Amino acid sequence: MTKSELISRLAERNPHLFLRDLERIVDSFFTTISDALKDGHRVELRGFGAFSVKKRDARIGRNPRTGESVDIPAKNMPFFKTGKLLRDRLNGE
């Protein structure tokens, strides 16, 4: 599902809301999660899952085309762990 499909589905379920308002709500939701992760916080949505940041250390990789060694710098990566309720819904339990 894309962001525009999400907004369309929300509009179908909430006909009393304007499309532009739903777009702002979805944008605000994603921005708030992104900002919290950037600040080093964990975002937990009970029953859905938790977003967090994992630090990947610097390492030496290999270019698969040439076989040459490449330095890969340290970086932060977003991580999502599903909640129990979401896992149960996906598995039909």
C-alpha cells in the first residue's frame, strides 16, 4: 500500500473529513515518527509495533563487481518490530 492509497482508504472510511486534511494528518504522523527516531527516541504503537534506531558500525565491504575493498561508514538504521496483536492478526490467530 502506498501513502496515497492509505489516504484514499482513510477518506473512504471517513467521508466527513476533507482529503487535504487527511493528507496533513498522514504527513504529520510520519514526520512525528521520523523526528522522534532522529532524536534517538523509540516509538511504540501498542498492538501494532515499535520503531527504533539501530546503529551499524563502520566496516569494510567488498564491491561485488570488482572485488575491491570499500570502507563503509557507521550509520543509523530504522528498525521495526511487530507487536503481538499484529502478528496474531497476520497469522489468523
